[in-house]
Amino acid sequence: MNSVTIYLLLAFFAALILYFQIQKLTKKLDDEGAVPAYQKAAQEVLENLSNAEKYPKFCNVILKKINALRQDILFEDALNEASDKDKALDQLEQTRDKLEALLKQENANWESKLVEILDEIDGFVKANLKNGEDRAEELRDELKKNLMGCESDFGKF
């Protein structure tokens, strides 16, 4: 055997080994569901974009619900006997201010702040309105439906 044949055989075996190693690696990546880095980055951007659009829309829905509660207090005698009208309206205004401040923040921690505000509204309704438990449950259901609507509007990227 001359040296050229030996080199060709060595090159062939090296290529064969390299081929099988690449096949093994790609099979492993497929099995683990590995996603290329650019796709991960794109998914993160879309998720942040989705949150940046979804949560302000949901905040606007909450603001409308706060306005509706305020109207009920002012014009429909919705407060229970133990509640002070001016104090209740002031509490609603403070909650509204927190929500508007959240809307103005960039890169806000939306989830935790919204949960805090929603808990505050829920407690307010239970404590101050006639049939507070029932009204709070209705409000939670309506807001849940609205949030699901916001997610379905923006979750289709």
C-alpha cells in the first residue's frame, strides 16, 4: 500500500466517525427539544411584547370596573350601613391612582402588582358593599374572563 491510500483510508474513517458523532448529537438535540439561541431570544421578546400589551389592556378593564363601583356608590346606594361614603370613595380613588401609576411604569412587575391591586379591590367590595361576597365573586369572574380575553388576543404570536 502506498502512502496516498493510507491517507485516504484515514480520511475516510475520520469522516465516518465525524458523521456518526454529528448524527448522535443532532438526535440528542431533537430528543431534548433544544431550541436555537435566536429562537429563544425571539420567544422572550414576543412574550415581553405580549405582556407589554396584555397587561395595560387588562388595567384599563380594571379601571372601568373601579369607575362602575364608584358610580354604584354615588348613585345607587350600594354601600352597606357600616361604610362611610366619602371614605369608600377615597379608598377607590387610591386604588385607581395605584393602577394608573402602574400603567405609567416601564418594565413593571405586572403580575405581583396587579395581584396586590386586585386583592385590594376584592377586600374593598367585601367590606363596603351590600352583598359584598356575591359582588366580589361576580367581579372576580368578570375580570377573569377579561384577562383570558386579553391573553387570547395577544397570545397568538
